[in-house]
Amino acid sequence: MMTAVTFCLQAWVIEKKGAVYVAMSTPLALIITIFFSAIFLGESITLGSSLGGMLLVGGLYFVLWGKSKEQKVSQEILLKEGSKECNMQRKEITNENAISSVENV
């Protein structure tokens, strides 16, 4: 049952945010498993598993931070290219209007 829910959630995240976010959720699943096994199965959480969990969360944070920076840069590039194209089209229209007004004289 939980596997079906997990697959549905992963498909939804891929649709909304992309595959990078699903790949980054795998370490979180490991950490959640550690805590649930401690709560429900009575297993002990060792220093090594705690430090490993912190490293996984830190790595996850840095990947998501880098991904958001990458998206901002690509959006800025698209906006700059779009504004350049608009300026070029304005110049072409202005030149065409100038040529047609000269021909009309």
C-alpha cells in the first residue's frame, strides 16, 4: 500500500518540479526509515546514523539550492534574449516605416 502511495507522490513531484527533486528525496526516505524504525521497532539510533543523516540532509539542501540558482540564471537569460529580440523587431518596424514614408514622398 505504501509503495503505491510513494509512486504516486513521486510521479506528482516529477510532473511539478522535475526528476532532480525526486532523486533528492531518496536520502530523506532513508532518514525517515531510521526514525520510524527507532520509534516502532525499538532500534537504537547511533552516532554514525545521526551524522550520516545530517550529511544527507546537508547534501540535499545544497543540491536544491544549486538547482534554484540554476533556474534563476536560466530565467534571466531567457528574459534578456526576449528583450533583445523585441528591440530588434522594433528597429525593423521603425526602419520599414521610415522606408515606406520616404517612398511615399
